[in-house]
Amino acid sequence: MSWSLERKLPLFVTILLVAVAITQLTIGYGEVRQASLALADKRLPLATKVLADLFQAGQGRVRITALAKDPAIAAFLRSGGSSGREAALVAMRRVTSDTATNAGLELRDFSGKLLLRTGRFSAADSVYVSPGTDSARYGPLMRRDTTLFIAIAAAVGGGEGKDAERGGGIVQQVARMNLSERTRTTLTGLAGGDVRLLLGNATGDPAPPATVLNSRTPVRYERGETMRASAAPVPGTPWMVVAELPSGVVSAPARAYLTGMAPLALLIVIVGAVIAWWGSRRMTSPLREITTAAEAIAAGNLERRVQVGRQDELGRLARSFNTMAAQVARSLQHSEAMLRGVTETAHDAIIAADTDGLIRFWNPGAERLFGYRTEEVLGKPLTMLMPERFQDAHRLGIRRYVETREARVVGRTVELAGRRKDGTEFPLELSLGAAPLEGGMSFTGVIRDITERKRTQEALQTSNAELEAFSYSVSHDLRAPLRAIHGFARILLEDHHAKLDPEAQRLLGVVDQNTRRMGQLIDDLLAFSRLGRKELAAGPVNMEELAHTVADEVRRTDVERKGSLAIQIDPLPPAHGDRALLGQVMSNLLQNAAKFTRDRAEARVEVGSQRDGGQTVYFVKDNGAGFDARYADKLFGVFQRLHSTEQFDGTGVGLAIVKRIVQRHGGRVWAEGKVDHGATFYFTLPTEEH
Amino acid sequence: MAAAVDILLVEDNANDAELTLRALKQRNLANQVFVCRDGAEALDFFFNGATPVPKVVLLDLKLPKVDGLEVLRRIKDDARTKSIPVVVLTSSREEPDIERAYTLGANSYIVKPVDFEAFARAVSDVGLYWLLLNHPPQ
């Protein structure tokens, strides 16, 4: 399925916008998530550190150290619990009443045996803390129900050396772990409300995963939910502080970003798609209009134009389209007017037909020639214009041409017969052409009435026949009396020589000479007139070889020459013509050249050729007597001579024959010359073709 | 007509006939020459009566009554006469005449020259050739 531009464009824009939105949201979400994670990872160690410091700075250690230094306590313990019990109790109660968080005090010897205790915390629950010799030490955290207790122990008297001899023991306080409201607030302010702070024993009670306890950087673990956590030991205690943040909390900003941005992106996509659809419609609707107009013009409505209401590229396109349409209409009108002008003023009939042989065009010339008006013949078969005997051949011809392109009449001019509306037949000349038209073929015929020409031709043929009969009788009947005159004059001279005086003999000699000359004239005249009737046997002719043959003949018959004769023959291109007749041309020209150079000491004759446009010009050049250029046009006339018979013999037919032969070949002949400076005879022939 | 005939000359022009005979006479060939003045006479010579067969026929083409080519055709069409050599001796050098003459079976075609010497030479050469050099079937 091929989608229109109008659909494709908005679709493309929408896809693009969706892609951009998704990319943007994905990247943004990742960035925000990464940022909150980094923030959490910064906050968590900070919180643990602060908390650890806070617990370290507890007051309990000072207090228990002070109690351990109390003389009553020391005395009681040094006595091994045997004396001073009341004084020790007093000192202990003083401490107990001082402290709200106090859960109990215990006095033990170094082996851990309980000597005296106060407070609610039961000894069984207590943990024995072995303190250092001179400082208080925290014990592990203890949980009783929901309350967390801690034990702080301090040594009284040394456990070794001189003190050991004196004896001593351990004073241990169990205190309730209690965070004041202020502390909570402070912690919350420091760590943030969403951070869960855990305090526990480093041994793992309550036990956070071991990973967090051993890691210096925040880690992730599952504890009910996915947690991000950081841990730190509380210095001086066996405790650990853990700050943990549920992953949900960490990724909350990213989710918030997503929920905030997604509708916005959707809105952008929708708005973009609508704009693209609108823009595409705005762009394609003029295109659609131009397309419709172009189709209308193609269908023949040349007046169709497009509304132009814009100044942009589409407006320019529409204007260009209108200009083009106007131009097309103008050109068409022009060429139609031209065609009409040509066909209407043509004297000949111009008829066009389609491949079914139906008439599609008919000009006034055709109306005049055939007698039918245009509306009488359009769409009718051509056969109505021809005698019945041609109709089958015509139908066959059209079919053959359409199927095989074999042209017998197409592209040629033929003579046929036509039939007028009134049924009369007349000879016509038809030039038929075929041209492709709208997928088919159009045949155009130019038809000319040749009745008059036929009549002239017939008249010409008659007169030609008469001329032929005439030349036949000239040939036959004129020569017989001539022969008689010559013969009897000779007999007179031969048989009656003795009776004739010298003058009578001279006079008979004149008769003899003139009858010979008359005989020559008749022969030449006949030769000339025969040329007009002889059919040309055309073929390729090797002009160079021909010139050599003729030149040999001329050299052989060249007599009465004083000096030398040089005939030079250049390379000559071949010609297309009648070899015998062209030989006659060459012979006449060379004989002439030989004749008119007879009194030259060094006679030179050259046969050559040159190109002139598309044709070949052959020439025969001599350095003989030449001629007066003023009479150049007379040279080729029958019996025309520019020299006296005493100077150069001849009947004056040779060049006329040359001219006739060259003209019959479709060529041209001319001469250049100057008296005593030789002559050049030129002739053109069609070059050898096919 | 019983005398033997060497040459049958068919010629309507008396001058040409005289010139021909003279040329033959100079070579001593004119003793047994028979002259017909038109085509009809020539046909009579061959086909009406038992006439000796000539060694050669010199035939002009332009003849009164029956045309020379017709005479030629009749001679060459007939089994009795078709082996007789016929030399066309005419003023015409028209190509169609020459072609038709040979088609009909002419043995030679000679154009009479206007020049008397040339004419006399041609006639006597023809006479010599056909009478002395040529060997007809017996």
C-alpha cells in the first residue's frame, strides 16, 4: 500500500516525537535516579558517623568512672564484699537516684562473682563486662522486651601489681538506652526523616547483614524490602550504627520525575502530531489541487488554472504551474494554427488515418480533390476514396505495416488511382508517412491530382516516340543519299581521273570532305539523341580505373602531336552511375584535353577530384589552348564550337554529350579557362552509396 | 534463274546497290550476285521455286513491302534456309535493330559507313569472308 504524503508526514513526525519523548524520559529517569542514589550514598555514611560520635560522647562513662573511685565502693570490693556493705549501698543509691535511666548497679570481683547489686535489673539478665584496668568499658546492648539496656563497667583497684594485692573489683551499671526528644530531633535533622537508623551489637544483635558491617561504602541488601545501607562502629563500644534507606525511597524522585514528565511528553507528542497533520494538510492540499488541474489539462481542459493564495514555495509552484499551463495552451494554439494554416492553404489533399484505416483528418485540399466535406468522411474508412481493385491491397498493406513494420508504400511516393465522390476515377500521387501517435500509429498521406501530369507525360511519350522515329529516319534515310554523293564523287575521281582537270579534281575533293563531315555530324547527333532515351544501368564505378583505361586509349590514338603528352591521374573516389556512360564522359573530356594541347611542347593533363560539401567534384585539367571565359556557357551546347575547324577538328557534340550524361546522373558540369592558359572541366556525381 | 548464286543482295536503294556491286566487282566477287529490290522479292527468291542456295545474303533492313527483319525471320525460321548466312548491311546503328537482328539469327550486323572507301572495304571484306573463307555445311 502506498501512503500519501499527507499521511506519511504526520505519522513520521509523531513517531519522531514519541521516540524523542521516550528517550528523554528514559535518560531523565536514569539521571535523577543516579543523582538520588549518589545523594543517598553520601547521606548514609554521614548519618552513621554522626550517630556513632553521638553515642561515643555518652555521659555514663564519666559517671561510672567516678563511682569506681568512690572510697566506700573501693573499700567494699577490696574487702571482698565482707565489710563496708552499707557505705557502698549508700554510694550506689546516690548514683541510682541521680540517673533516670539507671536500671541497676552491680559490684563484682574480678572473677565476675556478684557481690552487691541495686536497681530493678536482675542479675541473671546482666551481662558481665570485663573492663580495662583504668577506664570504663561499654558492654553489648541488651534488649529486654522493648527496652534496650547497656552495661558500663569500670574496674576498682588494679587487677595486677600492687593493687592486685590490695584487692578490688568491678563496678557495673546497667542503663536504659534512652534517646531524648531533642536527640531524636537532632538525628532526624542530620540523617533525614526517611533514613532508618539502627543501633546494634557488632556481633550481630540485632543482626544486619554481614556485608554492611564489613563494607566501608554503602551496600544494597534485602531486608523486608530492598535497602541501601551504610554501617559504622561506635568507637569505644562493641556497637555498630547502621543507616538504611529503602530503595523505594531512593528512587522516589526518579519516579516522581517520570510521573511528572510523562503526561507532559504525551501532551507534546499529541500537540506535535496535530501540528504535523495540519501542516501536512496545508502543504499537500495545494499539491492535490495542482495534480487535479494537471489531470484536467491532460484530459483536454486547457483553460484549467490553480488558485494562488500563498506567497511561499507552494504559491510559486502554483504560479509556475499556471504559467506553464498558459504556455502549453499558447503553444498548442500556435501549433494548431500553424497546422491549420499549412493544411488549409495546401493545394494538395492532406489526409490522416489510424491503424484501422479510418479517416481522422481531412483538409480543404482533400475536399476539393475528392468532393467530400470533412464531416462526410471523418471516421469513415479510407477505402471509400479508392477504386475497388485497390481496396484489398490497401487493407492488407495497413495490416502488414502495423504488424511487421514492413513498408511498401509508407515513406515513399507512389502513383495510384483515386475515386471521387461522384464515382469518377483519377490518377493521383501519394506520399505516405507513418508516425507513432498516442500508443498507436497515424498514417498521413499527401495526395496530388496528377491527371495533368499524366497527360503531359503521355504527350511527352508520344513526342519522344516521334523523335525516335525521326532520328531513326535521320540515321537511315539521311545517310543513304550522303553515301551516294560520296561514293559517286569518289567513283568519278577514280574512274574518270584522266578527263578531269585539276580544278575539277579539287572541287570533287571538297565534295568528298564535306560528305565525310556530314556523316560525322549525323553520327554524333544520333549518339547525342540516343543518350536521352537510354536507360541508366547504375552501379558502383571505379572512376580511377576508368580514367586509366580511357587515358591508355587516348595515348594510343594520339597522333599529329609535336611535343610530349603527360596524363596524370590522381587517386579518385568511386562513383555511382552507368559505367559505359561515365566512360564516355571521361573519354570525351580526355580526348578534348589531348586535342587542345596538341601544339604544346609539353602537354600536361591531370585527372583529379576534390570534396565539396557532400559531393565529389571530379576534374580534367589541361595546359592547352584554353577558351575565352566569356563563352564558358556556350561550351556545352550542341554544335557549339569556340575554335574553327581548321584549328581543331570536331563537330561540337562531345561536351554536349558530357553535359547530358552528367545531368542524367544528377550531377553538374562546368568549366574554367583562359585563352592560351589551359582549361579545367569539372563535374559532380553522386558518391557511391549502399 | 538456274545459274548458281553466290550472293543475294537485298537492297532497295539503287545507289547503294550499285556501290555494293562495284565494291564486290573490284574483288571479282560480283559474277554471281542476285539483287532483290524489296522484301517480297527476297521471299519469292527463297520460297517460290527451286532456286540455288546462295553462300551469303546481304540484307538491308529498311525495305519496301516486307521489312528486312521479317525477311530475316522467315529465312531463319525455315529449315531449308536457316543455315544460309545472313549479313545485315544497313544504315541503322540503332541498338534495338541490332539486338532484334541477332535475336532472329543474323550472322553479322554491318553498319554501312558513309565514307565510300570505308564502305567499299566493308562490303568486299564481307564478300571475301563468306565466299572464300567460310565453310558452310554441305
